[in-house]
Amino acid sequence: MVCIIREIQKKDNLEIEKIIRSCLREFGADHEGTAWSDPDLGRFSEIYCTEEDKYWVAENEYGTIVGGAGIGKLEDGICELQKMYCLPEVRGTGVAHQLMEKALKHASKYYCKCYLETLENMKAAQKFYEKYGFIRIQKPLVETAHYACEVRYLKKFNKKESG
């Protein structure tokens, strides 16, 4: 399935929030310590609006949002792959690959490393991240509000670290 991958717009905020909440419910993550309790969940067009930090949505041929992914700064040289979720009906169709490729290409321009947190029961997502060169790490790289996410990954980009 080929989708249009584009930067989020204000009109998309509610729809992507619904998708994220639906996916979190599906995996039993509709509680504190996950993206569920993120106060910015419905404000992505406002939050991801810098040159470095972006959020993209995948829009199908009917103009329906079916997924999204973001890159957000954690600290100098390190970003986080944030809130990457796709509806069940588009999983396995290549939509997540399109989102990941867009996000990582963008992140590699501004950052040396990309971090992510996920849940242990999201096995397919873990395999997906590993396909893109993410290596599982034992401890959090930084403290985030997602303390319930017990699985962490890090990807280094092929560039010299600054500082």
C-alpha cells in the first residue's frame, strides 16, 4: 500500500490522537507511564514544528490518516522516535516502512543517535525496529515520562558525534 507521507497539520491532531489511543488500548498500554498520559497528544502540529523535530502522518488514497511517526529532540545530538503507530488494517502493508524511512532520513540530518522506548508485548514492533538497525539497550538513555515502557532501543547514525 502506498500512502502519502506528509508533515502533520492542525486538522490531523485529533485523528492521530485517536489512532494512538486505539493502539495503546490494543496493547494494554492505556495507563500512566505511556504515551496515553502525554498532555501533548492532541497538539502534535504545535509541538513538532521546528526544523529538527517533525511528525509525519500516513494518508491513504481516500485521504484517511492511517498512521504516524515523529522525531523529537531528547538532548544534544540525540533524538527519539516518538509515537509511531499504525492502524491494524495497514500493518504489514509497507506503511510503517514509509514512515520509518522518512523519520530516520530526517533524524540523520540533525542527530547522531536515535532512541526509542516500547513495551515488551509489542514483539512485531521490536522486530521492525531491529530491521532498521536499532539495538536493544538495557537501561534508559534518558529519563522520559514513559516509565512503563520497559524495552529500549538505540540507533547510531553514520556520522561523527558532535561534542
